[in-house]
Amino acid sequence: MAAAEKTFVMLKPDCIKRGLVGEVISRIERKGYRITNAKMMWLDEDLLRVHYAHLADKPFFPEILSYMMSGPVLAMIVEGENAVTGVRILMGATKFEEAAAGTIRGDFAMSTGENIIHGSDSPENAEAEIKRFFG
Ligand code: DAT
Ligand code: MG
């Protein structure tokens, strides 16, 4: 078995408002991953500007900021074999209309902007994001 890998996962404000926290965590656990740290947080603009720096020049960036500050998020460290790629598969595609049924976004997201869950897209970003959110 390959070494356990860590990824950073965040349940976004719509996930919490809609009461889907248990459902989403359950899918991650059923896949065989473990939640090894978790905390509820209200994000501020400074942290979001770093976290979403790759989208800073997009027209929808202000909407991301206001959505991500509209309620608390649940930040988590998730561990298991191939956890970075594995969680991305459970999440489904970024674009609302491309997220397949059976994935978290495919089953629950109501738009591309409000899409339930964040998961790191590479081991390097996972490490940086875990540091960013858990210190
Ligand atoms: P992902 O969250 O799948 O890693 P990303 O890092 O490209 O995708 O974008 C971060 C978030 O920004 C995404 O979860 C939702 C929002 N977003 C991305 N593209 C968007 C678009 N075309 N319209 C509205 N929101 C978008
Ligand atoms: Mg991303």
C-alpha cells in the first residue's frame, strides 16, 4: 500500500446552510479516508485572496469572496492512500453542468459558484493549504 497522503478539504457555506455536512463527510469516510483534523471557521478577505489567488482576475471573483464569507466553513485535513486525487474524484467537476451524478457536486451543487466543497488539486497545494488553514 502506498503511503498515506494528506489533502485539505473545506465544506463551503452552502454545504453547512443546507445541512449536508454529515452527508459529505460520510461519503469521504465510506471511501476509506480519515478526517484527522477539523475546525469551523469564518474566513476573512485576506485569507480568501491568497487561497483563490489563481482566480483574482476573473469577473466572478467578487462573488466568490462574498459567497465564501456568507457563513462559516468546515476546514478539514483528510488522510488516506491517494487522498488528493481520490477526494477530487468524489467531488466531481468544478463546472456545475459537468459534474457527474454520483459525485458530491453532481448530486448537490446548485451552481458553479456555490459548489459545496473544496479539495486541494495537487499534493503541493495540499501542503500549502494545510499550512494556510491549520498553521
Ligand atoms: P475547484 O474548486 O474545482 O478546484 P477552481 O479552483 O478553478 O475549482 O475554482 C475555485 C472556485 O471558484 C470554484 O470551486 C467555484 C469558483 N468558480 C470557478 N470557476 C467559476 C466560474 N466559471 N463561475 C463561477 N464560479 C467559479
Ligand atoms: Mg481549486
